[in-house]
Amino acid sequence: MITVGIDIGGTKTHLRACDAAGTVRDLVMPSADWRVRDWDTDAKVLLGKVAHLVEGGQVAALAVGAHGCDDASECVAFEEAFNRHAAYAVTVVNDAELLPAALGHERQIGLVAGTGSIAVCRDAALGMMVAGGWGWVIGDEGSASGLVREAGRAISLHLDCGGTFDDPLVGLMFEALEIRNAARIGSAIARQGGAAALGRHAPIVFAAHEQGSALAAGVIADGARHLAELVMRLKHNGAAADVVVAGGGVMVSQQALACAFLAEVEAQSEGTIAARIFHGAPVEGAFRMAKAMASSLAAAAR
């Protein structure tokens, strides 16, 4: 029997299948290449990808962590779409939930800082709890897209208050957005059209930081603070969790953000929440979920 995990991120989708002999197969593809945001259509496409990946093998269970399934009703809707077409058990969670699952932390907080940002946990008493995940236009602070947006805001305010063009972030941002003056920052950011496109410019914030940019340092510190605040909102709302596992492209690839986030969680929680950075593939969490589900079903059938 084969267990399958899927991580649907804002930028890429990663499928992993493993059979009883321990043979692992992976498939990675851009999420934009297949996802249309219709539960039934997306479920059928992914089930076709699973069938191709397992090459006719029998699937015991499938676990899916989906970016954009940001409350319990959306997870249920996507799960029901899978169950209408799958001949095996399927469970759907938010992609942030894959991070604590990957490290074996049940009912703990998962935080993603990638294309967007969100914190999620499944509390025994309160069910699925979510903080953030509002999208790049009004939220997603600390994500790739949020950092670029806030860099634009910081530059605009800096120049508006009489600041000079000497800060490295100013020149790098103007070059990346192909603009010549501050009046075009907002329209250039809006013209990117979406979180993934805007988030591709996030490395310039960290490049500017390495060049001594005070503006970039402030943007990174604020992003880390906002990410830690997502964790504290869940605690304030009653979550019993005492561990947060963070991941996502920008969190994993940018040490400056990760270190600032760890320090912020320590400070804001006064040491009551342990923070971890997961550097592996989040699909590992989905695979672990699928394996646990398959074992449970097999035990129930005996």
C-alpha cells in the first residue's frame, strides 16, 4: 500500500508517495500551472497527478496541506471534493499545519512565512484556529510579498520626511521595480498583480540589509514582530499550544528574518512558547499525516 502527502503552496505544489518498501517518489510543479480555485476541479486534477505518481499502485491514504484553505469550512469543502472522486481516505488541512506535523508535534502551531503568512493550530477544545492569512493587499506581514510592500512603504515615508537616497534599499527597490522616483512606488507594487510576483523581489530587502540599510533592518524587524504576534493571537484566543514550528520560503532562506522571529517569540511569550524553524520540505508533514491515517484505518479494519 502507498501513502501520499501533498503540500500545496502559494508558489509550488509538492507531491510525495512512499510504498511499503520505503521507495519514495516526488513530483514538484508550479501551483499556478494547475490550480483554478474550484474545489472539485482542483481535487480531480490532483488525484490524476497522484495516479500518475504511484503508477497504478494502490493508495491507502492521502493527506493534503493547502495554501488558501484558511478556515475549517474551506478544508472540509476541499476534502469533500476529494472524497467524491477518490477510492481511498483523504484529509485536508491548511499548509501551515504540515510544519508541526513534520516534526511530530501534535496540536501545535504552524506558521508559514512564504508567499503569504499565516499561523494555524488545531486545538483539542476549540478546533481549527487561524491568525493572519489576509492576503498581500492588506496583510501577510513578514511574508515575501509583505516585506516588499512594507519596504516600499518605508522608502516612501523615509523620502517624504526628507531622507536621502543613500540607503541601499532605495536604489535596489527602484532598480527592481524599474522606477525612477518615489511617486511611482505604490503603482509599481500594485502593478505586480499578485503575491507571488511581488514576493520575488523579497531578496532585495535582505541584500540591502547586508549592505547596512537601516530601512531594510527596520522592515525585517517589523516583519518578525508581526509574525510573532500571529502566534500570540492564537494563544490569546485560547490555544493550548506551547510550540510553534515556522517555515516557508522566506523564513527558511533568510536567516535574518528567522533569527528575529525566534527572538520575538521568546520576548512576546516571555519564554512560554518554544519556537522552531523547519528547514525540510513541508510535504514531509503531509506524508506523516497520511501514514498515521493509513495505520489507523488498518488497525480499525483488523
